[in-house]
Amino acid sequence: MIAEGVTLNVVNFGAKPDGETDSTNALLSAWGTACSSTTPTTIYVPLGRFLVGKVVFKGRCNNKGITVRIDGTLVAPSNYDAIGNCGNWLYFDDVDGVAVIGGVLDGQGIGLWACKRSGKTCPTGATNLGFTNSNNIVINGVTSLNSQMFHIVIDGSCGPGHGISVGSLGKELEEAGVENVTVNTVTFAGTENGVRIKSWGKPSNGFARNILFQHVTMLVQNPIVIDQNYCPHEKNCANQVSGVEISNVMYQHIHGSSTKEVAVKMNCSPKHRCSGINLEDVMLTHQTKQAVCNTPHHSPHARKQERVLPAFFSH
């Protein structure tokens, strides 16, 4: 869905790559031009640091093929009050067919973090990148740093599709891990999966930990999945064991139904069994009969279970 055709360099609209000159209006002007066009358009942010304040990329656009291509860094104001009560720093509303590709988003949240630690009255903080009321969105290769609040928030319902997946992890032997992930207030309708964590059945050194799935409603095929033995088509990973460690995962206030009999599937590695799996107020039913929990190989160590249906057992 990456746009081809017209390219709009934000420098030509007055943006300065010095990290000091306010380039907010330049970015908005480029967006206005792209939005009013009917030709696929790329808004290009070249190398350099571009200071931008609160930006609302507002639809509805004539254009359903806009790519924001970032080779440089967008930097929020160092004064956290400038965006601290804005909700979102870079905000796309009511857009269709937008791709955000590459680059760095630096929310400069360190000052606000310090304010909150001090016990003073501080702004709530802004999310680095937000989408609402939008369709056909692509986010690829974006690095989000130092967000005042959340890094990326997509406000809406998911479906159809694959659901939300942490992974696939561990495809390469040396990989960085994933930690401190929160998925909050999501509705899945007609997706293949709800919330899933998966790792390749390979001896990688990665990890997935401190993950929270909270306030989720779903009507899906597979509501909750942990799969540490992912090996599509049994190629390059058959009969191997996942080295990815999955730990401290909380499922909280998860409600809905499964189109399959198995509503909770946890397929853990025999070498690194999932540990610290917490389920609280998880109520999942089958459309026609009681749903079940399946742990086909090495079951996880469940640390906490409260109000859980289907019943979850640790062997």
C-alpha cells in the first residue's frame, strides 16, 4: 500500500532538519497537499532532526494512497507542557490508506517522567503516534522513543484479520527480546486469533515478558494463544526446541466467544516452559457448547487464576 507517484519533501514546505526550528506547519502543509490530491503521494521526511509540536493529520482525504516516509527523526518539544495534555503527539484521524514507514519518533518524555516521579502535578502525557476512525493503515519500520505516555495507539476494532500477535520471535539465533507490552481495550470481530504470542521452534536466545492483555472483547476462532513451537510448513525448524523464554503474561478482563471448541491454547516449549501466566476474569465460551483449554505439549506454570472459563490447569 506504499504510495507511488508524487513525492512531497517537507523541506520544500519550510521544514528545517536542525532539531530547533518548528517544522509543525511545514508538515501540516505537506499533509494538506497530499490529502486534497487524488494521486498517490509520499510525504518525505529526509535525514535530520525535525522539531514538531502536536500534529493532527485529519481526513477525510480525497487521496487513499498517502505514505509518510521518514528517513530522519521527528522530535517533540523538550518542554513537556507543549504536548503533555494533547492526548496524542502525532495523530491521524479518519484517514484511509495511509502508511507510516521508517524513521524515528522521539517524544522527549524524560522530563515528564521525572515530573511524575517527583510527585508534582504534571500533564498526563501524550502518545507518540495515534490513529482513530481509520482504515487500511500500515506502520512499518518505525522506531518510537521516549514517549511521554504510550508509544503507538490504534483506537478501533480489529476484524477480519489475524488479531494482535507478539511475534513471531526467535527466527534467528540472536535476537533482541520483547518486553513491557500492553494491549488495552480492544474489540476483535471475526478475526482468526484474538491475542497471541508465538515463537519459532528454534534455539534462539530471545524472550517475551511483562505483557498485559486487558479489557478485550472478541468473537474469533482462537481467542488466546501461546505457541512456542511455531514452524510453518515444518521447514527449517522441524523437531527443534524454542529457546525463547515467555514469562509474566497477564490476561485480565477477557470476554467473548470462540468459533472453535478450544478457546485457550498454550503450546509451550519443553526447554523453556511459559512461566508466570496469570488469568483473571477470563470468560470465553463456544458458540454452541462449553469451550475448553488445551495445553498439547508442555503446559505453562500458571501463577494466578481467578474467575476463569474455560478452566485452566497447570500440570
